[in-house]
Amino acid sequence: MPQPQPDTAAPVPTVAVIGGGPAGLMAAETLRAAGLQVDLYDAKGSVGRKFLIAGKGGMNLTHSDPFDVFVTRYGERANELAAWLRHFDADALRAWARGLGVETFVGTSGRVFPIDLKAAPLLRGWVRRLREQGVRFHVLHRWLGWDEGGALRFSTPQGDASVRADAVVLALGGGSWPELGSDGAWMGVLRARDIDIAPLQPSNCGFDIGWSEHLASRFAGEPLKPVTAHWRDDDGNPHQRQGECVITATGIEGSLVYALSPMLRDAIARDGHATLVLDLLPGREESDLLRRLAKPRGSRSLSEHLRREAGVSGVRAALLYEVLDKAALADPAKIAATLKRFPFRLQRTRPIEEAISSAGGIPLEALDQGLMLRGLPGVFAAGEMLDWEAPTGGYLLTACFASGRQAAQGVVDWLAQRNA
């Protein structure tokens, strides 16, 4: 009679995913689909908190740009991010959402949203499916680094805990909205392991200008739309972009400002200030404005004259009074030129805690193609803790999803090679 043979199959490798945002959750899903045991750790009491907040005003999941246009939104990192996105692009993200029962649509701006415009149903369905697939969740586990034996260290409500894993995916976010978990505390841990980290900086952020008390108190929250930004690139080539922005109590913010924030932030770092030039009346010719403003105004006040002849009132009129002196306000040519090329002098970015996202973090050069840290074999990284940035419009989220998948595939390939 044959005797039962001992089970000689190798144990299933365990992967620790640290961070429960889109990058970490996508890494966990990809790893579990590859048959690996996955434990996901998050410092907060639930996962996806920033994802939920980002979806409060309408969950902008991705963008409908053609691929060759889509990848240009990542600026100087376009080539590296294109490699991730070829494996998981905007169409793949929409198909993935459909698999969770969430249909999407393309808005008039080209942005892609869930039909119900909400993040919560998508996140709930995703977490439920991950649990059913066998991903083990560990919340209120703050990562502290490694102990002397190489085990992962966590602070938990029950005290410090040590965990061993065959590989690790770090998806701990950048430095924006730290109350939701992205506080950059991981930087010190990796620097102690001799990993170079670029300082975190605000991205997709507002800027301080230093308005007068009158403008700040009366017009904070007032939109400027549409407006057109004009600028020159490093080679002196002219560019323009139409969009909208909002006057704040301290300066200016909004989608158009966010899109230009890397350039403006870098100019402030270089020159101590930056000038954002906006056409406050796109579609109106300067010559026509001058002709109308040069008409005698008789007993009418300048404010009434601006309103009647140029349609300029409210915040646009207030901005003129903010930057033009009495002599300039008496010069129709100066007023017309200022309306068409209004100079917003930016003093500084708003604090990183207020920014939608952050730049800086782990340089992509410190990672191999599978997003493994060259200096820490078996440790992979994904999401906003990597040094890349993109404008709002779905580009940020798509790249986070794609990087999580890229890092997970890197883990699978590395473990297969190690165990071969």
C-alpha cells in the first residue's frame, strides 16, 4: 500500500504592502492575483482616506487624452512613466472600474468620472473584493523601519510589532494632506539606509501674493474664468493655456494655477518670486478695449466706465486698482494692456500640507525597472513617494494605480528569479 508522501512544496512567499492608497491597493491586488500571500498595513484606521477626500468634489479617475498626449503630462518624467502606463493606462483603469461595477463617463473637459461621481462606492467594492481574494488588512500599523534582524517594525495600539516578509512594497504617499496619512515620515527611515531622497515640495498648489486687506476681505473666493496664461519655456518659446482660477485671501489657486505650479515653484526657488501673466479678458482684442476705454467718461466714475465700456467689474476691477497707481488708472492704454497681460507676482507656494500633491521623494534613478530600490533588494516603492508629478485631471491617480501594478510585477519577477 503506497505511503503518503510529505508535502515538499515551497511555502507561498509573503509580501508586505505598506500604505493603503491607490498604489498600495493596486499592488496588493496584483500580487494576490499572482498567487502570493499579501498583508497590507496602514497607519490609519481605514485605507484610502486621501482617495476618498479627493473624490468629494467628483471623483476624477483618469483622462481621455490619447496615450501619446497623456504621457506628456508628466513633464521630464514622461519616458519613465510611459513604461508604467503601457501596462496599465487610462482605458485599462476604466475597464478595471467596470469590473467593480462602476461605469465611467468622459466629461466635457476630457476628464473621466464614475457615473455617480463618488469615490466611496468604488473604494468599498475594491476593499471588499481584496478581502474576498485573501488580502489581509492590518490598520493602525505605523511603519517604523526594520529591526536589527531585518524584520519590519510597526507601532500598533497593542505595542510594537515585528513582521517578516519575503518582499516589501512601500506605498506611503508624499507630503500633502498629512492628516490623511501622507506625512513623509518614511523619509528618515530610508535616509538612514543611505537612500537619497529629494526634498518634498508642494505640487498642484496655490501661491501667496500678499493682497491688500480690501481685496482679500472682499474678493477671496471669487473665480476668474475663463482666463488665459501666457509664458515662455526655457528655450524662449511662447505658450498659452486657458482655464480658471480663484482669488484667495492670500493669493491665487485653481486648476490653471495647479497645472503651472512646477514651473512657478521652480521660478520662485531660482529668483525669489515668479510672475504669472494672465489675460483676464480672453476673446477681447486689446485694440477694441483701448478704443472703448478711451471714450470720454464725463461725470461717470472710473468703475462705472470700466463696467459699461469693457464689461469689467467685481474682482477684475479690484485687481486693476490693486496694481495700478492713480496715473496708470487715468491711462486707457495702460488699463487695456494690464487687463490683457495682468502680472500676478507670486511670493511663495502655499504650505505643502495644503497642496493637492507633492513633488520630490525617491528619485526614479534609485529604482530599477520593476521599481525595486537598488540599495535595498526586495524593497519596492510606488505612488506619490516617488519623485514625479503631474497636473490634476486624472493624471495623478492613473500613475499611482500604474506604479502600484508595476511594483507588484517587479516583486513577482524578483521572487521568481530569486527562487529559480
